[in-house]
Amino acid sequence: MKIARPLIAASLVAAVAIGTVTPASAAARYHGGALHNQIAQLDRKIDRAESRRIISHREAAQLDRQVDRLEAAWRVFSRGGFTRSEVNALNNRIGSVERMLQRAANDHNNRPQKRHTHRPAVYRR
């Protein structure tokens, strides 16, 4: 038991030393498969919203351009693996396009009859 403690302590010190001496070039890299799936899903949402006439063709075209830019950024970032800042940047941009889609879907293509759907109830006796 007395011999095991120094061995465990020495191995912990070695593990910590190896972990702290890691070069900067070995920075954490992330796999972007999930990001690519989110971008593809966002593209499908836009197409679905346009086909259901939830958003106009013009709004869909604008959102498609944003998705194309996201895909281009994903391709550039994926060449050497994703850093944490690149993943965060793509996540922020994906969220931004999703919010733009949500806003476009909620404006009801600027139709006044669709904007205010709350009507007082009519009671009959």
C-alpha cells in the first residue's frame, strides 16, 4: 500500500505535465457533421415553407442565399477541422437565419387579414 501511493502520485504528475506541454498547433478540433446537418435541415425548412406558401418566393430566395453563404463558410472551415470559434460563428449564423425564417413566416406575407387573427368571441343565446 505504501509503494502504491508514490506510483499513483508520480503517474498523476506525469499525466498533468504531458497535458500542459501540448503545443498550440494541437488545439482542439471539432467535427462539423452536425453543423452540416443543421444547415441542410435549415435549407429543407425554407423549401417547405415556400412550398406551403408560408413565406414568399422573394423571402425564400433571400434565405436560400444566406444558406448558400453558410454552406460556403462550412466548406472553408472544414478544410482543417473546426476550431471552437469557427463552430460558434457557424452556430450563430445558423441561429440568425432561423430567426429570419421565423420572422418571415410570422409576417404572413404582409397580408392584413392574416396579421390580426384574434377576434372577440361571439356569444349566441
